[in-house]
Amino acid sequence: VVLGLLVLLPLAYVVLAVFEVQRAAYATTTAAREAGRALVTAPSQAAALPRARAAAAIALGDQGLGEGREQVQVTCPATCLRPGVPVTVRVSTRVALPFVPDVFGRDLASVAVAASHDAVVDRFREVPR
């Protein structure tokens, strides 16, 4: 019985940790895709980045990761919303491993998770002014 518990508890912890990291991977992939879509459909250049950040925050929040740790990076030419322009959105965050407390306000046991999405502005889109 004792040997069974000694084997089962670490195995259960590893499974929980893998599930947390997998949840974060799904969340960042979805966040990057939705941020890219929100960016290329924005009505103006000024609204594009806030719209992409909001879409990423919503997608991460759906998976319980909306804690403000996410970073949204957009890579594109100087004018992102010109028709046919490729845009790359990268979303990264850190997920804490379960049952590991913060020490002095820092996550000592966390895993970095990132995803990127490439989108192209519709070539029949009206050029923003």
C-alpha cells in the first residue's frame, strides 16, 4: 500500500502539471490566432494593437490564464493594415505548476509557453487613412 502511494502521488502530480502546460499551450495558440484575426480586421491602425491585445486577453481568460502576464507582440511593416501585408502575432505567457507556492512574490516553478500566428490583410480591403 505504501509503495503504491509513493509511486501514485508523483505520477498524479506529473499528470496534473502536464495538463496545466497543455491548457496554456491551447490558450496561447488560440490567443495568437484570435489576436491576428482582430488585428487584420481592425478599422484603423490606431485601433489594431489594442484590439489584438483585447482578443488575446479574452482567449486566455477563457482558459483561466487571464492574469495579465501575457505579452502580445506584433511584427509587420510600418503600415500593418495595407492590403496583402503579412502580419505575425506572438503571444507568450508563463503558467505556474500546480501546488507550488510563490516565494517572495515570484513564480519559481513556472513554464514559459508561446505561440505565433501569421495572418495576411485581405487584399481587397479598403486602405485605411
